[in-house]
Amino acid sequence: MSDSAFLARTRNRQREAPAALDDDATLHAMGYPRKLTRRFRAFDNFAISFTIINIISGIFSSFGFGMNAGGPRILIFGWIGVSVMVLFIGAAMAEIASAYPTSGALYFSAGKLAKRHKGAWSWYTGWLNFVGQVGGTAATGYAAATFIQAFIAMQWPSYEVTAHQTVVITAVILLVQALANTYTVQLVAVVNRISVWWLLIGMVVIVVALTVMPSGHQSASFMTHFANNTGFTNGLYGAMLGLLVTSWTFTGFDGSFHMSEETVQATVNAPRGIMRAIAYSAITGLLLMLALVYSIRDYAAEASASAPPVQILIDALGMGTAKLLLLIVIGSMLFCGLANMTSNTRQIFAFSRDGAMPGSRWWHSVSARTRTPVKAVWLAAACSMALVIPGWWSHTAFTAIVSVNVVGLFLAYGVPIFLRLRLNNFQPGPWSLGRYGKLIGSVAVTWIVISNVLFMLPQASPITPSSFNYAPIALAVVLIIATVWWFATARRRFQGPVSYGRPDEVAAMDLI
């Protein structure tokens, strides 16, 4: 029996008896032996994406940009509109995750869904995903270091924040996160469970404090207030830029896809994890956004502050309470970075397993003691640190490098969805969109194109070396390197996802 026929039969059995999903049989049908331990339950799989999306981290790190690019009108209604668009992307990705539940996730499914040039589609998707995830880990660690220094400065006013100290603190954060990921999957799963409750309880504490404690709030009509301090005279352009606040927050939900090989009943729990993470983040994020918007007191002063949401907390609640809430924000960012690195590691593991990275033999090896890809963990940490180092000399240089985080990730999301749209014989897994699959996928790809164009447009005027948006240049560098590498050597040795043999043959390779 062929691999494709075996996989089709496995999917049919899963649709008939979803309570008895055979995860290993599905993995074997795709040509891979089991190397990782399945310790992630449905909640754990949801937790990884919910933690990476991380509404507290995302909103607090980008709220100031939104205050100047559209103001409350775009912060609130833009959040609602973009959340709906991200749900379309998540649904299209979830259907693919159900069909191909592997750690390779996006690059694996791109290689399987492509009609021609499977190796090339898989290659570019994998490298966009890799760079985007590394950029996300670096950016989250750097943001956490920035807010840690803000807290220190609030506690000890004589403390002077410097770029050098930010880089050093980021390095320490990455080191701790790498150590946590080095040990058992069980530890990471437990930490991610804690992070969900930290986010939910933290969000409730912040929202309640901003609702109850301030002496006054903005009027109900304030949600329609519009502000355009981008320097561009066209208000529509400024408003469109403001949509990036939500887009920046909703990244990383492919984490549930990457954890498929460590998730029980992955063909159902991985897609559900994606959808639940997006939906719960949309609802809780809207509550947090409303609480911050209606607590604004001096719009001009707070919008121009070095950390606008922190200044809102100070003005509305006082210094003491603001410092306590800032600890919640910092904790959320640290949890986000840990989950980001976990997802990044699994993508490296899978990409190396198919021979697509230099030193692949190293990066896809699994520790016999911890059953985790330890070497891939430290590669993820080292690459993230390499992106942070330019921040020692120039914040603009660092911003240019990590800007590719969002662009790279959403392009990687879009490729397999686009390729699925081109297929008339797509074989869905147990979690399927049915006849609406192509419609939902079309909306998802359209929004990915629009949002990526926005991310690469100028975001402030006048355009100077410090305000220039370097995302297109960073993306171009990544694509040029990948292209040169592809035509130089990779196309002769990488043909897309590798099959290690027939289902019965790879089953004999499983690590017990």
C-alpha cells in the first residue's frame, strides 16, 4: 500500500472514531518515525499559541504606535476587524494542521501541497518561518528587557537606561529560556499552563484596576476619537498603519502546529489549539484595549511618552500600583519568549530532519535523557542573540532586523494556504472546513497580502535613517540569501519533506 493511500485510510478511520486517534500511525504515514514524546494535551497545545500571541505583551509593546496612528478609533475597531481576519487565517491553517500534523508544520505542508517545484516551495516557506520565529524570540526578549529597565527606573529614579544594558538583559533572558527548554517537555508544558493563567488573571487584574481605581474615565464617545501623528497628512494612510498594532500581536499561533508531534490526538487538538488561541486572545485583548483607551487622561503627553501604556498606568493609578501591574506585563513577556523559543526549536528540529539546514545532523538530534531537541534549542537561542547584538550600537539596526519577524511569519502562513487553494483534490484531516475551505482560504491570503504591504510601507514622516522602515530591506536580504543558496547547492540535495520509508519501516525506527 502506498504512503498516500495509508494516510487516507488513517484519516478515514480518524473521522469515524475521533476518540481513538492513532497519532503514530498518522506520523508513520507521512514518512517519519516518532522521536519526540507526546506529553501535550489539548490544553497544553492551546497554551503554546495563546502564550505566544500574548495579548498583554503585544498590546503593551505596540499601544503607543496605535495612539499616534489612528488613535482609539483604530485601536478598538481595528482590533475587532483584524481579529476577524486573523480568525480566517487561523481556520485555513488549522485545516492544514489537521491534515499534516508534524513539527515541520508550514514548510512540510507547503512541500506536500505544491503541484510542482515542491522542494522550492518548501525551502522558501521553511526559511521564512525560521527567520520570522527567530525574530519573534529576539523581539520579545528585547521588549521584556526594555520593560524591565522601565520598572527599574521607576523603582530607582537614578538608574540610567542604556542600549548596552538592554542587550545584556536580553542575553540573560535568552539564556534562562534556553535552559528551561533544554529540560523535559513536561516542564515546558507546565510553564505554559501557568502562563495561560498568568495572562488571564493578569488581564483581569489590569482591567479591573483601570476600571475601578481611576477618579474618572473618558466618555463613551471617546472610542471614535481619531489621531494621526504619523507625520503623513493622509488620515486614511495613518489609520491603515494603526491596524499593525493588532497584526503585530497576533503572531505565533503556528506554535500549535509545530507542537503536533508532541500533542495527543494532534489531528484534532492542534487545529483546535490554533482556533481557541486566536478566539480567546481576540476577546480578552479587546477588554484590555478598552480599559487602556478609556483610562487615557492626557492624550498628547501619554502618546509622546517613551512607554505610553506605562505612562497611562502611572497617570490613572499612581506610581505604586503602576509598578505592580508592570510586573504582570514583564512576566507575560517572559512567558511569551519562552513559548516562542519552544516553537522555534521544533521548526529547526523538523527542518533539519529533512536536511534543509547546515549541520542538519546536529540540529535534529534528540537527547536520550530528556527526549527534547537540545541542540536545536541552543541554535534558536544563539540565532536570536545574533539578531539582538546590533542593538548594542543602534536601536534602528535592531528594529530593521526583527521587523522581518511579522512579515516572515505571515508570508510563511500564506504559502501553504495559497497552495491548498490551488488543489482540487486536497485530503482534509478530521478537522475540516468542508465546502467553505477555499472561501476562507481566499480571504486569509488576501488579508496576508494586505497586512504585509502595510508592514513594509513607511510608518513615520519625515523619512529619515532613524524613522525609515527597514522591513523590506531585511526581507529582501533573507530572500536573496535563500535564493542564492537554493540555486548554488540546495536544489540538488533538498527535494522537500523527506520520507524515511514505508509506514511499517518507519514504525520500527520509533524511539521507545
